[in-house]
Amino acid sequence: MAQVIRFTRDYKNIKLQDSIILPEDHGKTEEEIEQLIEQKFQNWINIFENPLPAEEPVVDDQTTNSETITQEQVAESQSAEPDQQEPVV
């Protein structure tokens, strides 16, 4: 069975509540357990202080490279004879 060691730490008025799970026969001293807790806390601070940058949104190539169709082009294509219609690009 496992031993759950819960801990709470405060940093800049933010509370971290976490735990470390060790096997029942872990054999670690109180000092070693405290070092594990401190290492986990320092890792959390590092993530808090150095967040990953936001990803840039993916731009669809079709929307950036397409031509704009004007209202006049639409009107011209609708009024042309069916056999004389030019394809709208």
C-alpha cells in the first residue's frame, strides 16, 4: 500500500496544495521527504514564473492567398449567357 504525504506551501499569496505518494516501505528519512517536497515546490514556482509562450494561431493558406471577388464580378457572371460564362476564380 502507498503512503500519501500531503503538503501546503504559499508563494506570492498563492497556495499550492499537493502530495507525494511513496510506497509503504520507502525507507526515506524525514529530511529526504522534505527535500522531495521542496523540489516539487521549486518546480511549481519555476512553472509559475516562467510559463510557456502562447502558440501562434495556425493560418489557413487558402484564406490568405485567395482573391477577393467583387460584387461586379458576381453580377457579370450571373447576367452572362450560360455558354458564355467565365469561371469565377
